[in-house]
Amino acid sequence: MTTNIQGKVVAITGASSGIGEATARLLASQGAKVVLGARRADRLETLTGELRSKGGEARYKALDVTKREDVDAFVAFTLKEYGRLDVLINNAGVMPLSRLDELKLDEWNRMIDVNIRGVLHGIAAGLPVMKRQKSGQFINLSSIGGHSVVPTAAVYCATKYAVLAISEGLRQEVGADIRVTVISPGVTQSELAETISDPASREYMREFRKDAIPADAIARAISYAISQPADVDVSEIIIRPTSSPY
């Protein structure tokens, strides 16, 4: 189904590693024009160079999704480089797990800022463009944590439930011309566990994440959603290890 991906302009946040990087690699290989955003510009530069060396179309711009002006500038850069925005993948996320009684308010706020406000900033930047085009697609990354809650993950899960609610509300509002897809990964190889500052939670998560699927499994799910005909909206994909109990 790569014919529906060829030539599409796809902007990806959190593209410097993990799911974002894997998605950029796959979509570029399928003929998409990818625009990569993340805080680590050095990694974006390296990845962009690799994609171009393989014949891919790629650009990059550093951004912090917690800053609306950065996300606005990222979308404006995409339009400047390629003239349109077909898909915006709101992928950036953090997961510093801890028990609520640890009272890690700074980490709670960071998750809210990145995982919720980051998605809202992406919608605010991309929606006017897609409405003018009368076409486009938002792909928002939730999680299996957006479907069930476990100890140490209360705030993280709350942010991912929020992504589901925001995405469904957006889908109902924009319906006819703009598609909205939620991707909910299970345990996936990424750097998310390294954002956990609580030693016990970090060690538990490292053990838990040994049974993980590769990031390119999620990239393939994203590619599937994009590749559908314009009148088909894949609303949500939950993708996880076959052996996962969660």
C-alpha cells in the first residue's frame, strides 16, 4: 500500500530515537517526504543525512513540543520546505514513572507538558493548515497505558488516556476531510525507561521491558494507517508483544 505514501509530506515529533526514528526511516524508504523534529538536533542531523544518502527526502528542525512557538515554527518550516502538510505524527513523549506518594510533581508536570500539551500544540499548529488544504491526517501516540492503569504509572496513564480523548474529539469535529489515528504501543524498545528517576521503578521497568517489540513494528502500524485511501480512517491500532499480559 506504499502508493498512498509516496510523495506525502510527513512531519514527526520525537524523531531523534525510538518510534519516531524508526517511523522516519520506514516512511522515507516508502517515498514520503519526512520532516523530523526533536530537541536533539545533532541526532536529527545525523538521521537526516542517512536518509538522504539512501535517496530519501528528509529535512529537520529542532523543537521542544512543550513550547507552542516551537511547534508552530516546525509546521511553518515544513510548509516552507515542501508546500504542504499531509501527516503530523505527534510522537514525542516521556515516562518518568513513580508512586504518587513520592510526590515527584516536577515529573508529573513534565509528563503533562510533553504528553498532553505537546499533542495539543501539534493540533493547534497543524489543524489550520489541514483545514485550508481540505485534507490531512493526525497520528497521535497513546499507549496501552491509555487503556489500563498500573501502580507507578498513574500520571503517565492519565496523559495517555487524555490523548485518546483529545483524538476522538478531534476526529468527530473534523470528520469529512481530515483523518485522526491513535497508535497505542505496548512494550516497545525505546529510551522511555531511561527517563525514570525513581531507582526501584527504573529497575522494575528495565526488567519488564525485556519482553519488547522493536520500534519498527510500531512504524509499520503507522505506515498502514497512512497508506489507507483518503475515505478510510483507521481510528486506533493497539500493537504489543504477543506474550504481553498488558
